Amino acid sequence: MANRKPLIDDDGEVRELARADFRRFKPFSSLSKDVREKLLSVRRRGPQKMPTKERITIRLSEEVLVPFRDSGDGWQTRMDAALADWLKTHSPKTGKRRPRRLAGV
């Protein structure tokens, strides 16, 4: 085992794998539950081609934040949608409800 070649060279390229390499591989199911969960939770994402949202810091009350977080993955997107929906009927400057516009007027 001491004479094993590294799988990745100095340039970061993976070398061609030999039969001996494949014999050392383990099935995913043979890993411990903790390791499997950690590997499944790793998600990599490249940079956005065109950022559509801005990262901010905001302080929210627990009564607002906890229900959104408890709703599971995608809670920030749902919170964004709820705020966008609120803006359809309210003024962001005053927080007051905008008057309804009559159709055809």
C-alpha cells in the first residue's frame, strides 16, 4: 500500500484508474451512516451567471422566522415570495395598504 500512486496529480487531474484501484473502492452503502449523510449533504454550486438576488443581513422576529424555517428547504424562497406578494398591495414606504384600482379606470 505504501507504493500506491495518488489518484490526483500535481495539476489536479485524475490519473487513469487501474484494476487495483477499483478493488480498493468500497460501495457507498458500506460507509457508516454519519459519513453517508455528510457526503449526501455536500452540494457544490458554481457561480451564478447573472445574480438575480442580493445577499443582505436582516433581523426578524422569531414568530416570523421560525415558521418559515420549519417549513423545510426553500424557506428563503418562500419568504421572498411572501414579501413580493405583500408589495403588490402595500406601499414599502408607509406599510399602508394601497387603494384598489378599479378595472377599466
